[in-house]
Amino acid sequence: MLPLTERDKNILRVIVKDYINTGEPVGSRTVAKQSDLNLGPASIRNVMADLEEWGLLQQPHTSAGRIPTEQGLRLFVDLLLEREELASEEQAMIMSAYQTCGADMAQLMRGTCRILSALSHYTGIIMAAPLHETLFNRIEFIRIKRNQVLIIFVAASGLVQNRVVEMEEDLRQDELDTITNYLNSRLSGLTLREVREHIVEEMHQEKVAYDQLLQKALQLEGGALEQREERDLFIEGQMNILDEPTFADVGRMKELFKTFEEKSLLVKLLDRSMKSQGVQILLGSECGVAGIEGCSLITATYGHPDQFLGILGVIGPLRMNYSRIIPVVDYTAKLLTDMLKSGENP
């Protein structure tokens, strides 16, 4: 732990806040004017030199002021951040935007992305939890035509998802109804992964005649999952981040957009954050993804405490206004959670 005094912390706080506001190196005279420490520029320069030696500040140019390092920003976010309350007008704006989204999950996710992007002025992102980890309430199978079945999946949260799967065997509707009744009567409240495990276990215990029903159920459930190996991920407002001086360099801009297009990288990144409750903040290299080293990711999960339904967040520059954007992400996640619990828009 660094031996920071309250004076050190106050000076670091002033430097970080001014850098976030201006994007420019901060000099000792600016710190003297903005702090209430009654210290002269010379004394402040000494403290700034100490903070630089500890790796919290860096001097981009000779005789210039200092800017925070990634380590300095981490300390600021963890210990010195003064979180703002989300204004009632912004809360009303988010609720109003959701009223136009509709009840379809894809519409909700896309709408959430747009809300996050509009309020943060950066890039909004949202990803659903894997379908096989989602608790289901009921599932229905409807024969459309030969070898083709419509699967209607109703999650415990009330969300409805549909998909069509191709089957090697042509199943009659009465066979599908039997499988539907079996799954809904005995396996409701489990995740689809647990459903599959339960079916496999029963196949080892039941008689041969019943095995045929279970085998068909397993094929249908497996078909549903195979259709959804791709994760539902939406991203909006990629262009917003280009207004930042950090990405004025064409090379960095290309790397950033290449990363945005690499869905698998973003999925891995969000999966890491989904393992933790509450608001999570990854700064620069902490993201572990090439191309967004100059960015920060602020995320929050949505769903029930014992069953996350997904994760949402904002990707922005390292010098984003954390005090304001953290409440935006947090409130949006909580509002989406409440909507999914009630099964209707606010």
C-alpha cells in the first residue's frame, strides 16, 4: 500500500478530475487554484513528483503538467471517486426510452444499448447470459412442417424466445405434446443445462420404451441449444468514442473498430465481468483485449441475485467521467431487472 497522506490524495483527486474534464496535462498552478490546501505551486510540485515516483502520475512532455497513469486512475476510482446521483430528468429519460422498446428481448437489448450510448456519449454494449444457464419456466414444441419444429422457450423471468430447429425424424404433434408435458411437469425451474443432465440420468434408469421419449426430448432440447451457441450481443455508438483525442490516430482507430467487430473477444471480456455482482470497472490493460488499451469498461449485471440474465455497460476512454457514467450504468441495469421481473415495460 502506498504511503499516501490526505494531502497526496487531495492533489491526485484534483489532477484526475481536471484531466477528465480537459484532457490536458495539469500543472501545479491549476492544482493550487482548484484545491483548498493553501499550498504554493512549489510545494504542490514536490507532491506531484512523489506521485509520479509512485507510478500514479506521468509527465507526457518536458516542462508540462502531469496526467494520471492507469494505476493513478485505478486508485482514484477505488478510493477517491465521488459518485454523482443520477438526475431525475435522466431517470425519466431512460424510462421513457424503454417504453418504445417493446417486450421482445432483442428489442429490449438493442434499446438498452441505445440508451447507454445516448446518455454516456460513448459506446453502449449488452450481452445475454448463455441460454443453457437460463432458468426456464416452460417450453413448448410445435410442428411446423415435416422435420421442422418451432420451440417456444419461456424463461423464469417471463422472457419468451422462439426458434425453429430441423429434426432428422419427423415427429407428430401428439409426440411433441407428450415431450412438452414431460419437461414442463418435471423440470421447470431448472436451467437447460440441468434439464439435459436430468434427461441423461433418467435415460440410464428408465425402461427402454420410455427411453425413446427421453431421447427425442434430448434431441429437441439439444437442437434449441445448438441454435444458440452464438451469444446475443449488441453494441451501439461506436462512432461516439472517435471524438476523443486519444483515438485521433488512424492506427489506433482501426484497432479499436477491429476489436468492436471481434464478437468473440467482447464475449470473453463481458463473461469475465459477469462473474461479479454490482458495478465493475476495467481500466485499459485490465481489459486484456488488444485494441482497447486506451479504453475503460463499466458494466453491471441484470437479472435476479441468484440468476443473472446478462450484462450491460459502457465502453469509453480512460478519461471518461466515471462519477456520472457509473450511475447511468447502475440505474439502467436495475431498471431492466425490474422490468424483467414484472414482465412488462415501466
